[in-house]
Amino acid sequence: AQSVSQHNHHVILSEAASLELGCNYSYGGTVNLFWYVQYPGQHLQLLLKYFSGDPLVKGIKGFEAEFIKSKFSFNLRKPSVQWSDTAEYFCAVNAYGSSNTGKLIFGQGTTLQVKP
Amino acid sequence: DAGVIQSPRHEVTEMGQEVTLRCKPISGHDYLFWYRQTMMRGLELLIYFNNNVPIDDSGMPEDRFSAKMPNASFSTLKIQPSEPRDSAVYFCASTLSSGGNSPLHFGNGTRLTVT
């Protein structure tokens, strides 16, 4: 079965610090990868996605993520965080072409707290 | 586009009562998902539908939970009888079928509290 692991459960940073959130998945086939963000009291919103092509994908609000197939990883990065980035971040994987195509599996989430 | 619409936003009920959560997906989307979010377990997939047909309900906790999708524009998640451990935020999401390439669009969730 597919699974997603996010290594950092709670991250605290000061404004302007750089961010990297780890995400690893387990599935041997082709995957589609996503990062979602959930701001306090809100629903999940798509931050960025990877389907194919350039493994470095750029999303909204200055976020980017790099797909490293050999490491089964899809880490999220941002060079300089802002207080408004305080939120919970979820990595998600869809096993493309499997019998469960369309089924999105989420990691446990990482809570990011940015101190002004 | 109104997005995915869930109701109610908040539900407080007593243990043993029946609870029904409702979801209207985005028009034209043919996949619908029910997720449960708790502090302890994060975001768990309960069940999902494709073209109104349940595809995978392996995440449904137990027989007290049931979900239906009578038509393309409406789905319900029912808990009967409810228990305090069911307290969570329940999200509905929908997407277009395209081999899994489409991102999910989430509703605002229903915050359920069972006392």
C-alpha cells in the first residue's frame, strides 16, 4: 500500500529563515505528487504539484519542491519565510495508473510556526 | 464556481445520536472524497467515489460510518450512533478524473463535536 511520511511534525522558524520540509513516499510506480497548505481555520489549498517533466516545480507564494525519484522524496522549500506562512503543510501522493488512480494519500502534516 | 460546499459547518451532538454530514462537489467533478482530520491521526481518507460509485471504503472506521452518493451533485456521510472519539473535522473534496493528475478541491469542512 502507498504511504507518505513527513519527517518534521512541528517546525518553528523566524521570519526570513529558509524552510525545507521533508516528504517521502512508498510506491514503486509512477506517482503524482502534491503539497497542500492549510491556514488556521481554513480548508486545504493546493500549493504546488508535480506530474512529470522538470523535477523542480514552483508553486504559489514562493514555494518550490524537488522530486528526487531515487530517494522517493518530494521536499518542500522556501528561501525566506514570512509570518503569513504559518500553517500546516501536507504532502500527498497519488499512485498514477494503479487500481486506485484518483486516490490521494496524505502525510501526517507539518505545522510551521513563523515568529515575527 | 462555488467550490465544494459542505454543511453544516459545525455540529455538536450527544453520544448515541445520528449525525449526517453533507457535501456538494464542484459541478462536473466525478471523484468525491471524504477525509477526517484529527490531531492524533492527521488527515485520513475514509471513502471515495467515482461517478457516484464507492471505489474504496477501506478507511471507514467501523460499521457506524456509512456514506452515500445518490447523484453526481450530492453525498452524505452518516455516523450512527456517534461516539466522542468521532469528534474531528470532516472534509469533503472533489476532482476531475484525469489519471490522478487533477488536484483535489476541498470544502470548508464540518467540525463535529460529540459530547
